[in-house]
Amino acid sequence: MRDIKKNSMNKIYSIYILIFVSISILFFLYLGRSYNTILKINPNLVYDLNNFRISIIAFLFIFLVIAISFIWLTSIKVVKFYNNLCEVIDNVIAKKENTTFDTDKETLLSKFENKIKQLIDMVESQRAEFNSERNKLKSIISDISHQVKTPLANITMINETLIERELTKAQEKEFLKNMKFQIGKLQWLIEALIKMSRLETGIIVLNKEKLPLSETIAQVVGSVYLKAQKKNIHIEIKCDETIMLCHDKKWTTEAIFNIVENAVKYTEYGGNINIEVVPLEIFTEINISDDGIGILEEEINNIFKRFHRGREVQQIEGVGIGLYLTREIISKQGGYLKVKSEKDIGSKFSVFLQN
């Protein structure tokens, strides 16, 4: 590298000297011709012309010295700049942790270092985003594998029992009924996992439209009505039909449905569920409250985690995806959630969506 720089500077000196000598020779040829012409016209000016010639030669010599000095000093600065820039780039390539960038000075090197730093920050940001997406994908695949394993094992066991054992019609019917239940559970689980993965990886784009919120609430209640009716649960709705809200109807319905379905699931026979919509200045608040079994205080911070299920509800059907999906859907629309709950008293979920 040093030999290359040395050769480059030698070439620059050689080219400059060649140009200077060529111009000087042409100048002296012209000066000599003019000198002879003047002497022929006026021979008495020979002394003055000799002094003038000496002055010209001295001037050219001084000019040559100054020019070479200027080039030499400039080359030192260029080489220093080049060395510093190479050092910064080498440190970046070697991924040294103590690499520092001098971006505060008003120098050309500082400007270069600032641009290099911006480029590095952009690359590091993209790399971190890539690693985050990769880890997220690995986590999703791991979760899918874990959650699908149990129903698949149950279906396999039932299938082997039906093939290998002699069973009565009643027993076969019971096993087939259980298999149907496991298949339904597996189908629901796969659909939920697909929704979750699509939301997390950004494949789903929410399309917000200004629509009556009452229609979304009605669709939610319609989806849980039969389950609520079987448990004789009364659902009361307070929502002004004139309230218009900019939201993705399909996914907002999914988000609120998950909360209301949980309310039905964890409310005892003959219980009550209240859905109330309260318009605020910036947000619209949707409150879903029930008088069900409630949530332990230490569990409240965990209920929105993926696949989390409280200790008290392990025996109740579910896999712990619903509230996680709800949080993702609401947050992607610029909203947020609040939860208040007391054990054996009931729970209140508040959904806040931007107006």
C-alpha cells in the first residue's frame, strides 16, 4: 500500500516538473527571440535586458520552489487524509468495538467519517431487524410445533386404538367423537397460529375505514350468542349507533370477539356481560365487563403473552392465543388496552381505538 502511494506521488511530481520545464523552455525560446530582436533595434539596452533575464530566471526558480513546496505540503495532507480514512474503513471491516468517529469538526475527513457512520448505522439497523425477524420466525415455528404436538398425539392414539382393538359400536362412536373434537381443536389452533404469524411478520395490512362501530359490536355478539345462550348468560350492549370510527372491521371484530368469548368462557351459568362504548376526545373506549371468575393480580401482566394460560384455568378449553392476537390487532391500529380484575368478582377489559 505504501509503495502504491509513493509511486502515485512520484508520478505527480514528475508530471508537474515536466509541465513546468516544457513551459519554461517555450518561455525562454520566446524570450531569447524577443531579446535578439530588441538588441538589433537598440544595442544600448543589453545591460538592462541581461538584468531582466536574471530577474525572470530568479522569479521562475522561486516560483518552482514555492510550487513544489505547495505540492509537497498538499501531498502530506492528502496522504494523511488517505491513511486516516483507510484506518477508519479497516476498523469498520474488522468490526472493532473501540472505533470512534470524529464527526464534530468542519473537515473533509469528518464529513467522510459522518457518512461512513450513517452507512454503518443503517447496515446495523437492517441487520438487527433481520435478526429480530429471524428470531421471531424461529419462535413462531417452535410455538407451532409445541402446540400442535398434543392434538396430533391424541389423534394418533385414537386412530391406533380404532385399528388395533376390537371395540363395540358405542365405543367406536365415542372414540370417533373424541377424534372429531381433537381435529376441530387442531384446525382452530392452526388457523389461530396462521393469524398470529401473519400479524407478527407484517403480511397482514390493516385497512381502516370509517364505519359504524355498532355494526362491529353486533357482529361480535352474534358470534358468541349461541355459547352465551347455552350458559344463560345475559349480554347487555350500550353503543350509540351514530358513533363512526376509523377501524379495520374484520380484524377489530376478531380482537373484540376474543375478549367477549373469554368473558363467556370464564363466566358462570346465569352471569352477565356488559359492552359499553364511550366516545372520548382522542380515543373511543370499548369496555367489556363480566362477573366471572376474575384474574389473579399476579397474572394480569401475563395474560397478553403468547400461549400464556393462568393456573386457575388450565382445565378449561383454550391455548392462550386470543388475547395476544387482540393486543397485536389493537396496537397495529394505534390503540391500546387496559385490564381491571378481581378474583371471584369479575373482569373489565377496556379497548381504546383512535377516533
